[in-house]
Amino acid sequence: MEESVKGCDYVLHVASPVFAISDNNKEIEMAVNGTKFTLNACLKFNVKKVVITSSISAMIHDDFEQDENSWF
């Protein structure tokens, strides 16, 4: 799978499992490990630039309150 970035100058990481609220650490671990795997593959094959996007889910608190402190 890491071979998919071989020969690439740029990689966009735009997809990851999204769980609005999850008590299941396995689901969160899966998303984190997927990003780490992508970044390590990019390092291995000397990719010049990686862009990782996110979503509103990255700033949602357990109580769904959003304010200026939501972006950590």
C-alpha cells in the first residue's frame, strides 16, 4: 500500500474515518494510525509536500459547544 505514493511529488490525505463522538478508542486509533502510515510512506519515498485536511469534526467537543477556544 505504501507503494502508492512512490514517484509522487505531492500527496493529499483527505479521507479518514469520522466519528462525531466515540468512546471507542479503537476507532480513533485507526484514524491516527492511517495518517501516520501515510506520512511514513511519504517520508520513505521522499514526497515533497503533504497536505492533510480535516473537518468540523476535529473541533467538536463532547457537549457540541463551539467557540473561539474550539480550535486547539
